[in-house]
Amino acid sequence: MTNLDKSLNKIAEYILHLDEASLISLWDKYKSKVEHFSHSTEWEKAVIIVSIINAVRTKNAIINEILLKNNSTNKTKSPPEKPKEKPYLKLVK
């Protein structure tokens, strides 16, 4: 694993622990900065922050969708059927 890989993994690990609700509260602030372009490091950071917020929202939406799908699938499944036994029949002539 390269140093770049290690750095990105550390960043991802840190981002995973951020609270979506707290991030959403910052959305308007950084979205506004991105919409008002300025050739500056601050504008570039705002673009990255907006992207991070979007990434966390997308990740959580995907997780929620999968969990809901799995829950609804589990609820609609019928209990497993007992294996059918061969009926006890005699051939009568």
C-alpha cells in the first residue's frame, strides 16, 4: 500500500465517523462558497467539503435502501415449509 493509499484510507476512516446531520447543517455554507467562484484555495476546499458531504449522504442513502429492501424481503418471506413426507399408501388390487 502506497503512502497515498494510506493517507486516503485515513481520511476515509475519519469521514466515516462524521455525523450526517452535522454535515448537512454545513451544506448551505459551503454550497454558497462553491457557487461564487474565486480562484482561491478556500474555494477549492469548499468544493472538496461539498463533495465529502455528498459522499456521506450517498453512502447513507445506499445503506438505508439496502436495509429497507432486506427488511421488506424478510417480512414477506413465508416460514420455511416442512419437507413433504411420502404418503403411506398401499397398492390394493
